[in-house]
Amino acid sequence: MNPTNKPVTATDTSWLVRLATWIVVLLIPVALILTSVRLLLTPLFVNVEYRTPFFPPDPYGFSQSDRLYWSSISREYLLNDQGISFLEDLQFEDGTAVFNERELKHMVDAKDVVQKALLVWYVALLGLLVLGLWAWRGDWGGEFRRACVRGGWLTIILVGLIVIIVLIGFGVFFVFFHQVFFDPGTWIFRYSDTLIRLFPERFWRDAFLAIGGLSIAGGLILALGLKPRPAG
């Protein structure tokens, strides 16, 4: 209800639209990066990665089919709603446990990170959907498109910097990443541990580069595909 009986003008809500467009700009990188992460959590990436040229073989005896089998179970655990018993009951043919206690603890932590990241992804996508519908109904679709373009360029810049860091010094980046998301020391394993045999450093370097490449591609699609065309 408008107590002054004055009509609500576009100027009265312009600050809301400006705020909404900045939210769109910030949500775009989150949505694109986490979409890329979710794509890498499909069977396709692992199947391709293990078949890339010069991928390091397991010196302790895992064949490619072994890696595909055990990595598939590990990936499934990260995405399902099962407890750690899903992994701790696994055994090799000789009766030894597939994962030791340190590895199981890390998988619990990794699942927590993945599940929270997916929640953020859902919220970002929902936020963009709601803001897009508001833009359509509120007649500020042009501002929404321009915000998506800016968000695309922001993604390209941010992710591009990360890709450069990964290419220059992946080891440093990898340590920093784990220090941010995991407790100190909980992510360090022996070369003979199953997690290292399944996912050596080369795997993670390629994973981060793949996420970067997919995110940049998404950013380019938005930045160039939604760029306003000149009149005439």
C-alpha cells in the first residue's frame, strides 16, 4: 500500500535492480565453476583421464580396470547419502581393507566439502533462476543480460588467474587448496595408499585444469553469446 497515493516509479526500485544485477554478476562465477565441478563428478572424466597419454601407472599393481572400479565406488560415496561404512567394509581379494583409517577419515571430510559445494551450486542456480524470472516480469531483462555478460568476464578473469597459477606451480596451489578446505595433515598419505594409487597428483592437476577450461568456456558463452548486438 502506498500511503502517499503516488505511483511507484522505476526510479523508486532502481536501487533494487542495481543490487540484483550485482548479485547476478557474483553468482555467475559460482554457478559456472561448480557446474564444472559437478561435470567432473560424472564417470566420463575418470574414464577419459585414466586413458590420457602418459598417465602414470600404479607401481603397486592397479590395472586401468582396477582404477576405474575403485574410483567409481569412491565417486559414488561422495555423491550418495550413505555413511562411511559404504567404504570401510570394502576389501581386496586377499582380505585387506581397501582404505585405511586415515583414508576413510579424509573421505568423510571430502564428502562434507563436496556436499556443501553442491548445496552452494543449487542455491546459485536457484538464485539466478529467480532473478531471471524477476527480470523478465519486471522489465529489466536488458540489465540482467548485461549482468550475465559481466559475470562471464569475471569468471574468465578469476579462473584464468587460477589456471595460470596451476600451470606455474601446481604443487603450491594443491597444498594451499587442501589447507583451506581440510584440517592440517589429514590429507597426506603414503604412495602405497589406495587414494594415491587411484588419484595421483597428475589426476588432480588435470582435474583443476579441466574445471578451469569448462568454466572459462561457460564464461565465454555468456560474455559473447549475450553481448548486446549493435542496432541496424
